[in-house]
Amino acid sequence: MQYQMTLAAEVSYAGVGLHSGREVHIALKPAPEDTGLVFVRTDLPGRPEIRATAANVASTVRATTLEEDGAKVFTVEHLMSAFHAFQVDNCRIEMDAEEPPVADGSALVFLELMQKAGKQTLHAVRKEIVIDRVYRVDDLSEGRFVMILPYDGFRVTFTSINPHPLIGIQYGDFLISEEVYRKEIAPARTIAYEKEVEMLRQMGLGLGGTLENVIVYNDEGWMNSLRFEDELVRHKILDVIGDLRLAGIVRGHVIAAASGHALNAALAKKIMHV
């Protein structure tokens, strides 16, 4: 039997949002049992709360957006990924803007914040999502899919398919523990194609992106140094871990091919009430 966890202390961080470019201060605060993960928009009247749950996913364009009663937060997947790996059930996430800080484009800063805070065991039993059959979501038009099947642990197998010859097909398979996540997944950063950057900015996205927090490639090669040769697929694994945390703390084997936020969120909604 596993018991619910929260952080043992409050931790905070400041930076800019990847897409908004806005400065933001974030505080991760301990919360009582059965609270769940809850964003609090301290910059809005009444300090509205947005529960980090798959039912509240409002958009998956370039990032995962949550909305509840008209209040939104977006690009939550890196933070959610760290919560999944650190096995935290309950936390209040206070932010004075709509988007968490991008930090270095990975989940490592968030994981290190949580590890600094430590964990506190609560009295209530954890409501783990234990997969007992196969759940699958397909995008037949693009030949993409994500599925999850029973497994005694949490494992992610991901095949990334990119037409650019610099990247091509990348494959990753990891049995996720806190230690493996910290070493192999958390440091993997967001990746962008240089020709897409201007298009994103015309859409009002990527306004906080720099070579300090995004790996950028063009037709000549990488514009900054990689942490892993297969950093793209590792970041895709980071994202799917974060998106599935919106269903809960999951026990199962995720298998995906070229999946993105939309398919990940659809799978999270399917398994949410297992």
C-alpha cells in the first residue's frame, strides 16, 4: 500500500515563460491529502485555481493548456513531468502569470526544486492509476499513436520520427524511476527547427525562447550543443510523462510513435478513471 505524498517544504523559482515571454514567479507549496496538483493564479482577482487534471485540458497546440472556470495556465508539461517522476500527489502551485518559467527548457530545475524540498508522507492512501488492459489512441492520418498496457512499474518506449536528415528516427526505452529520470530524461530540452521559430513568433508563441532554453537546428546543423545525441526523443518521453500525470500517478508501459500533446492528452483522458 502506498500513501500520498506532498512536499516537505515550500520552494520557489523565477524566470520567463517559453511562449509568453513574460516574467513569472512560481512557488510550490505543500498541500493536504486529496488536494491533487492545483495551480493558483495569484495575479488574477480572487486567485482562481486550476486543477491539473486531464478533464481541464483546453488546448494542445505546441504545449498543454489547462483551463477551469475561465482561468488558464499553459506549457505545464515539464512541471507535471517532474511531479510524476518525484511521485508527488498533492501540491499548490502559485504563479503570478499564465505560464511556468521555461528555465533551461528541460524539467531538471523543477525536479531539483522538489528534491530540495523533500517529501512528506500523508495519511491517505495513494490513488494510483494501475493499467489493467490496453488503451490506445491513434492519429491514422499521420500514422502516429500512443498506447499503454499493463506493467509492474512505469516504463516509456518512444519512437520519434523527424523528416530532417539531421534527426531522423530516434528510439528511447526507459523504466522510469526518480534516479533514471533525473539522469536520463529530466535534462532533455525543448527542440525547434530554425525555420519554424519566426512562424511561432508570428503566432504569439516562443516569445521567451532563446539558445539558452531551446535547442535549435537548421539545414546546416545544430546551433547549440546537445546534452544527448538522442535528446529529441528523450524530451518527447519527458513530455508524455508530464501529459499522463494529468490522469494521475500511472503504473503501466507507455508505447508511442511520433506522439504529441494532443494524443497524450487523449490517452490521459481515457485512463483517468481506471
